[in-house]
Amino acid sequence: MKLGTLFTRSCIALALAGGIAQAALADQLDDIKKAGTIRVAIAIGTPLFSYTDANMQPTGSDVDTATQLAKDLGVKLEIVPINTAARIPTLQAQRADVVISSLSITEERAKVVDFSIPYSAITIMVAAPKDMKIASYADLNGKRIGLTRATTNDTITTREAKGAEIMRYEDDATLITSVVTGQVDIFSSTPSNMGEVNKRAPGKNYEMKFSQLDSGLGITMNKGNPKLKEWVDGWVATNIKNGKLNTIYKKYHGRDLPATVFKPA
């Protein structure tokens, strides 16, 4: 083989190798900026976090968070509406760039996706009518309890309330309707959902029986996108410091973010 031919082939091989290396360094942040749009998966049907208003438009603290994030990134927002159980599968199927949908940060989930530092928080608790005596998981034995499928409270309640009959619903809106219509009397959810139940059925007098967890919520991304994670973490930290994320939370939830799970960087 001639020296010139060998040199040419070596250059081509190096160029191809460089191209492969460059592709390996590609990150979803670059794709989002190039597209000019960020696709955010949100489970519409979680009162106060994400729901539809009187004009059938998406609203809530997670919707406002997504809107602010897209604005600061300098791209358009495309909301990908999903149900609660589809939050991580939608991300893994590449149908969304990130998930902002009251998704608690857990070790199990962190094995398959990346989370930002906490941008918000959620309290999970067991609620029942005021005249019902329930103080612990042991008091749920032989009783029916409703909850939303594929949530942290599903995992916790399944583990701790082994003697209970668990009724699983596809989203919070369906769970709330089942409680209001009397399909279940006890449910595991959030204070905001309990408030919605009492609003729609004031005679039921629901109250929190015991707290299950105060959990930090993370903006969720597929693994292998370090630039995107770094940008999102920086965005969260900045908006913790300037108070914008707390303002968004307080606007819908009526209180400041819980200090126990929301720790400014």
C-alpha cells in the first residue's frame, strides 16, 4: 500500500473516531436549544400542582415552574400531558425532555433517572373523616384505603399497611372523585387533595390522621445528560435563592415550602 493512501485512510479513521467521540459528548441540553422548544411532561390532574382551570387551560405550581424554566432557558414550552403512572416511562421513551410533575426523589427512582436538587415539596398523609379513629398503619388493618397508582404513597402504603385493602386509581382527580362519591372513606394523598375533597363534599369533614412523609420533588431527566442536569440544578439553586420557586409554591399551596425538605443551596 502506498504511503499516501495509508495516510489518507488514517486521517479518515481519525475523523470518524472524532465524530463518534463528539456524538458521545452530545447532550440533551444541546438538542433542546437547537429545537427551540423544551418538552415537559406533566400529569394534569394533581390539584394545586397541575390541573385545568375554568378555561380548561393547564395551571398549578408545576405548570408555573415549567413556564419559568422554559423562559429562562430561552425556549418555547411544550407541555406533554400524561397520567401519574406514565411520568418515568414517558421520559424513558424520549417523548419528553424533562418531567416536572410532583415526582418525589427516591433512591429507587434514582437508579433509572436523574433528579435535580429539590425544586418543590410534597407532604403525604393518610386522611379520613374526623369521627374515624386512625392513628397508625396498624389501624388500617381490614380497612379499604384509596391512593394514586405509581406514587411514593403507593410504595409506602403497600409496604406499611399490609393488612389493608388498597384501591389504586390512575390519577389524583379520579381518587378524589372516588372519595367524594363514597367508594373509599380513607385515602393516602396530600393536604391539597384533602382540601379538594372537603371543598366538594364539606359534610364529610376529612382530616389528616397521620403524616407518612415530607418529600422533596425533583425535575426529572434521563441519565447520561450531564450538561442538562448541571443547567437544571443551577436554575433551581438560583430560583431558590431569589425566592421565585417559593413564590410559585405559596401562590397555589398557601404556605412556604417546608424547610425540612427544601434546603437552599
